[in-house]
Amino acid sequence: MRGRTPVWGTGISRRTLLKGTGAAALAAAMGPQLKARATTFQTPTVNISGTELKILQWSHFVPTYDTWFDNFVKEWGTANGVTTTVDHINTADVPAAIAAEISAGQGHDLIEHIVPVAQYGPAMLDMTDVVQEMTNRHGPQLDLAKRNSFNPTTNTYYAFNHGYAPDPANYRKSLWEQAGLPNGPATFDELLEGGGKIMNEQGVQMGIGMSNEVDSNMAAQAMMWAFGGAVQDENENVVINSPETIAAVEYMAKLFETAMTPEVFGWTAASNNQLMIAGQASYILNSISAYRTAQADQPDVAKDVFFGTPLVGPAGPERALAHGHAVFNYMIPKHSKFPDTAKEFLFHLVANYDQAANESKLYNFPAFPSTVPNLTQEGGPLDNDPFGSEPANKLAPLKTAEQWTTNLGWPGPANPAIGEVFGSFILPNMMARTARGEMSAAESVAKAEQDTLPIFEKWRSQGLIGGGQ
């Protein structure tokens, strides 16, 4: 296969990149200077010629990745005598598709989802051998990647995590400058004060969802952490009903009243992106995908979008955390006809992860840092964005993402109970009930605890989570 060399190794200057705006102009500026390189191919460890590989995965939020990936899979298949199929679906539809295939006992050989779904772990192959082989080839896997794919109770990897997308703050600099915070908010107090001022004086709302979708889950979890709360403790005991969680819910209700509109109760995963791209949001929590879309479709908005690290709350800087906006977990169902073929493809993908990072326009960060060694280094692509950011170092806050990105369900593991809690959207509904005035914060948190406890008890009774002390 002939692929694109990661653009941060081509010597393209910022001046060349900035000659045009939008996707077409950017491509025209960059295209002639890109040198094709051969993808790294390794001889499979087992004979996979004559087999098939059927992949099901989410439609990537940076569409160029899917175009590249489909060709990447096809050419790997051709090189190894493997018939390949790749099916992309909306990320919100992946869990239901997994459940349907488990029920039918047939389907795809490899399934990717962007949120840990350990509740499906019993129907998946243990990927410990894959992780061990990857470690032998590429060095240690990030701890956050392990914690998003490993069940310590069963001592198994229910998934293989190959990377993640950081979940920074996205804010409109011009709006926050007028509110007296030119670098955006750094604390939840500043978010409330500045966001309210922007709403009152400039008529632009904030975009933090409280609906049945993944971004609302992530926002609620991060807010709980910052206020000192959590769903579970490190021993997998339910601790959601706490003064700290109640304070977080009270804060969210105040934030809604001050700086948001009721549309956040009915959002999909794309809604905050759309609001930001349309220039109608002062602040959202998201990956860089909305910004990349704005670069092509609304370049004036894109120039005004900047990024920040997780906000500091009452619990202090050490709990200013975020879950990965996406954690890329591949699973091999036990019904797979060709599990060895699926594993060999994963070896191939990680060996070429510099291309994955490049083709996702730096959305994909590696779980094995050695595969994209200069990504977070001084003077690397986050300091000099090869995709035309103005200023060129706009993505620099992501250089520390490994330090503030953690796993679903922290401080405990991303276990089956946490997966079901997130799949049931208990956390955003907890926030929404109080924001809508249906329950006090204490009542809504108590309701969330009532919804959560049976889930943990069910999985504990099956021996798939710890706790119970």
C-alpha cells in the first residue's frame, strides 16, 4: 500500500498552510509537498490466507479517517489473502448492534466502540495475548488505555484499546475576552460567572448537554469528579449519593439557569458540535472534531475556537479530570469465525499508528506512545499544527492530555456495572431532573443511587465486579 507520510515530517511551513482557508485550499497547499510512503507490512504470526475479516465500527467524527481506514483494511486484506468488509454505523447505534449480534451468535469478527462496554465482556474473547504482543513490539500501553479495557475482577482484557481522543474544553476566545477571561475559564466558578455574562450581554449560550447521549455522560462525570464525587470508589462500591455529588448537581442547575437553553435536554452527540460550528456556543466539552469541521465549513468561527484543559472545581486541581472523548476499544466476539485474522489486523493497525493519527487530523492519540513518538514533544505537531490552525500552536493544551485523561468510572475500573450505568444515562438524567425543577439535587442524586445499586448488585452476583464491602 502507498500511504501518506505524517505531515509533521514533511517540512511544510506554516506560511504554506495558511495561504488558503477551508478544506480545499488546505489540501491544495499541502498536497504537492506530501511524499507517499509504503505502509509497514509484517508477516502474520499465523497463516490467515483464505480467511475473512468483517469489521463493524462507528463512523469517525473526522470523516477523512474512515476514507483512509477502509482503503487501509482493503489493501492489508489483499496483501494477506483475506476478504475484508468494513461497516460503519452511528456511534449511538453500536451498543444495540453488539447486543443483537451476541443474541444471534453471529456477525462481525471485530467490533469497535468509543466507550468501554464491559457489560458485553462475557461474550468477548480475552485480549490479554494481544496486549502482551503489542507491548513486546511497541513498549508499554498507557495506563488509561488499560483501565478502559481491563476487568481486574476477572483479570481479562474484554477489549483492546489502541488509542483515545482527548476531551478538552472548546471556547470562543472573542466572547470570553469581552467577559474578561481572554484565555477562557480555568475553574467552574469562572465558567458560571463568565458564561452567564456572555449569555446576558452577548446572547450566546453555553453547550453542555443533559440528555441521553455520550457527551452528556462525559460532562456529568467530569463535573462530579471536580466537585469530589464519583459513581464508585476504587473498590467498586457505589458512592454516588454524597454531598459532593449533590453539590455538582446543584451547580449544573445553576449553570443551566444562567447560561443555557432547554434544547440541551434533547441533544444528540452531534448537537454541541453543530452549535459551536454555527457560532452559537460560547463553550462546549468536546474533542477537536468540531473544530476540524469548522476549519472547512466555517473558517471564521474556527479561528475563534480555542482549547482548554479540564476545569478546576472545589475538589482541587488533582480532580480536574476528563474521560477520553473517545476511547478506541476493539472487541472480538466469541462468535467470530476468524479471531486470529482479527488479531493480525490489530497488529498491523498499531504498527502504522502514525498514519491513524495523521489521517484523523490529530484526533486519534496512540495507546502505545512509541508508535507516534513526536506527537506530544516540544515543537511537534501540537505546537505546529500541520492542518492549518491559527495560531499554529492552538492544540498545545492537548500535549498534557495523558495527565488529565482517565478511565470511565474512575477511581474504580471501567467495569460492566459502570458500562451499564453509562448506557442507561443515569448521570445526565440526574443532572436534568434538578435543572428542570422536577427534583431537588438531593432527591435526584438519591434517585440515581436507587437506579445504580441494582446494576452493581447484578454484576457483582455474577462475579464480574468487586466491591460489596
